[in-house]
Amino acid sequence: MAKNVKIYSTPACPYCQKAKLFLSELNVPYEDVDVSLDSQAAEEMIQKSSQMGVPVLDIEGQIIVGFDKERIKRALGL
């Protein structure tokens, strides 16, 4: 079963690009939220993570700050 995955990112963030590529390589669909364009989404990200940095991944409510392959795989059940 597919997990609900949301990634808060910005276009200029290299780790955001790596995280999205990693999810794509795993064939995991995700919602990409550009917090540089959407201040409401940026506020949502800060509420969830207590962080202003990107990427922040929300995998079924499990918050992962930064690009951490092992934590991402664990959260996805891989």
C-alpha cells in the first residue's frame, strides 16, 4: 500500500532535489510543496517540524528533517 508522502522543499535546495530523486528511484509517489512560493505551507512545515530548513518530509505523519536515506526507508517500511 502506498504511503502518504509530502516533501516541503525549495527549488534552490540541493538536498531537496536528492530527496525527491531518492523517492522517485524507490517509485514512491509524493506531494512536493514549494515553501518558497507558499507561505501557508511554510508555516505548516514549521509547525510540524519546528524547523525552518528544508527538506522536511512528512511520511504518514512521521517527520524527517533533512535528507536521511535510512530514516526515509524505515518510515516507508523498506
